[in-house]
Amino acid sequence: MPALALALLALYGFLAFGVRMAVQLRRTGSSGFSALRGLSGSLERACGLLLALAAVLCLAGPVLQLTGTLHSLRGLDGGLANVLGTTLASLGIVLTVLAQFAMGDAWRIGVDPSERTALVAHGPFSLVRNPIYAAMMPAFAGIALLAANIVTVAGAILLLAGLELHTRLIEEPYLLAVHGEQYARYSARVGRFLPGIGRLRRSHG
């Protein structure tokens, strides 16, 4: 169902980027978009480009399938895969948007070292440290099931890898540097993407 995959991707982009950035701009005077601001060749830039490539592949896959250029992978084009894909994508979109708004004015896309925002640890952030990313994972897994061709699946895999790298190598060191002991206590108590899993060990000297 590549057409449904495209429709859900459009809805995702409209809600998670268009609407959320418009609300942020109205509240704070900033869109909250800080992605790809790192120096050329920096780790942040590399992770940002990886995520951008993943998004392009996830969008291109359904288009190529609709035009007949690509075909579904065998075993992933049945009714059960479509139902599961629709469920995962829809649930992931809803949870992404809810987690974004739970951040309030602290919401950002990317990391800007010149900014200092509050550490959000309530709502879904009391269960996992990265509920937005945790929700993106099933959302794009669902898209990959709805347009189960090699390009979309590759895009979903790259997205998972990009989110993992961005979280571990960029966001967590940044938050620890900015919030210090407060983030150390929080990350030792709350899991990364799943409750209780991926907690960071605290350094005691």
C-alpha cells in the first residue's frame, strides 16, 4: 500500500514539522530548527545528513513502487503486513506529536550549543529519555511495511541507525555538558528508548 505510506508520510511531515515549528515560532519567536548547523565534516553534520538521506529514501520508496519501478519484497506484501504497518505508522505519528508538545518551549530539532533549554523529565520523558525518537522508530517501521521495497526498508534501517548515533554521540554528551549532575541522575534512572533499557552509569569521581 505505497499510496497509504505516502499519505502517512505527508501527515507526519505536516504535524511533526509544519505544525510543531509554527507553534514553536509563535510561542518563542524561533522555529526550533537547529539541525545541520554543525561545521562541515562534523559529527553532528554527518548524523544530520544520514537522517536526511533516510527520510529521502523512505519517501522515494513508495513513489518508485507506485510508478512500477520497484516491487514489494516477497513475504512483506500481504494483508497482515499492511495492517501491522498501518497500526505502527499511525501510532508512531500520534506518539511523536504528543512527545513533541510535551517538551513545550524546550523542543528543538538538532542541537545548538549556544542555547540552553530546560531539561524535560515529565510526562513521556519520565518513562524514556527520547520518546520522540522512540515513537519515530515504529512510525517508519510501519512505513517500511506499507511500501516494503528495498529502498524504503533501507531508509527505515538508516533512520534507526541515525537516531541511535545522534542520541549517543551528540545529544547525550551535550545534555550532560549543559545540565551536569541533573542529567546524570536522570539518565541513570530513565531508559534511552525503552523503559529501564539504556540507562547511563553515573560517574562517581
